Amino acid sequence: MECRIKEKLYESESGYYIIAEIINIVCDEKYLAKDGKPDVEKMRLITFDPIHNAYIALGDKVGNAFSDGNALK
């Protein structure tokens, strides 16, 4: 992902948080879904947990954005 940094927040001795705008995405074909768009489940992505200083594996799809919540209304 190519990003443009918009804002730097909460700077400390251990680092800082940033807010960035995504400019471009490049994806290897082996990580594309049948529809030709990037498939994050195939990528086996990780995220950083700054509270516990750990890396967490992102996993399976758990719902459908903008539709599953309608059942709760």
C-alpha cells in the first residue's frame, strides 16, 4: 500500500500513531479473489496490538458490512 501521511498523533518514546490516505494498492495475483479484487483472507495479514505489544493474525470473515446490523434494528 502506498500512503500519504495526513497526521501524526500521540508521539512518545516508543513511537506514534499516524493517520494516512491510501494512494495506491499493488497486489500479487495469488492474493486476488475470483472477482479480481484483493482477498485479505488469502493474505494472512497481521496487526499490531500496542496494548500487549503483540502481533495478532487477522482471521476469517465474521459478517457482512452494512447489512448484518439491520437484523438488530
